[in-house]
Amino acid sequence: MDAISKGERYWFDQQEIVELLAHNRKYQVFSPAEQYFLLFFEVCQDPGTHHSGHHISCEANTPTKIAQEFRMK
């Protein structure tokens, strides 16, 4: 408490947050829904290149695509 009362910073700045998130990413546990989503979709690294990618509506297509793949009813 003495350090805080003397004005020492007790919060992370934006750069420290970025570093912590990058470090902790390897320990991240994904929910089953996130695992299925990541199985079928990936982030476009350079949206300006338009490499064989296309836009889809996640709300409309994702559950259907997953259900078809795993034959869920």
C-alpha cells in the first residue's frame, strides 16, 4: 500500500496487456463450440488479396455447416 500511496502505477498499460495476452494465448482453452468453429473457419490474414476466400453469413451458415458435418439433427 505504501508504493500505491506514493503514486506507483498498479495497473497494466496497453503494451503490457498485449504482451500478457500473447503469452497467455498458448494456455487458452477453447469451448467445444469454439473448437468446432475454428475447425471450419480461419481468419483472413490479408483481406486485400481476396485469395480463394468468400464472405458468408455466420449467423445463417455456421450452425448448418457444423450440423451437416457432424450429422446433428
